[in-house]
Amino acid sequence: MAESFRFELVSPERLVMSGDVRQVDVPGAEGDFGVLVNHAPMISTLRPGVLVVFSDERQRQEVFVRGGFAEVRPDLLTVLAEQAVPVEEIDAETLNQEIQNAEEDVEDAKDHDTREKAERQLAQLREVVAALRAAGHG
């Protein structure tokens, strides 16, 4: 088995993942990058995308992340994300309904602040869809 390193994925709501892993592919703001044991130290901001975690030769987990940053050390990768949701927890039907509701909220907005908030929500939902499509889901 390949060497492993410590990985922690944290969102404001909870510790999403913590454990020893073989590899993590991170959606960095400057492009995707893979992290293996003994990676050179670095810090990168995240773009909305799917983070892929390889625990061993056969086990792979995917997590949608938005906002935040990744800190890489030779023996540890810490990802602090504003939002982190395991892909298997994202229901396409629910997501499509949320997008439809957000589009209606934008149309129905009575003032500038309400419209801006609804447009932000709609943009975030569309980011989820785009990231999932880019990762081969849907």
C-alpha cells in the first residue's frame, strides 16, 4: 500500500472528514492539484469544485467544496471550506427544485437587497451543478 498522510476537512458546521489517506485531489483556485505524502508545503484558496479523497487503492470519496483554503504540509493536508457536502448527500431532484425556487425568488424580489441575496443563492446553487458536471456527475 502507498504511504499515507493525515487529512482533515473542516466546514463551519462540522468536521467533515479526518483520517489517514493515500491521496487527495483539490480544486484549487489556480487549478486542481493532487496531494500525496511528503508534498511540498503550500497554501491555496479553493474554487467551487469536487474534492476527491483516496483512502486506499479501492476507496474513493467525493466532496463538493466552496470557499476557503487548503494548507499542505509533508505529513498533513488541512482543508477549511466555507461549504463541504459529500457528493452522495446531494440529491439532483432537490437541487433542481432549489434552483427553481431561487429563480422565482429573484423574479419576485421587491427591493435591491432581497434581489442581491436571491441572486447570490442562485449563483451558489448553479456552482454546485457546474462542479458536479465537471466531475462527471450529471
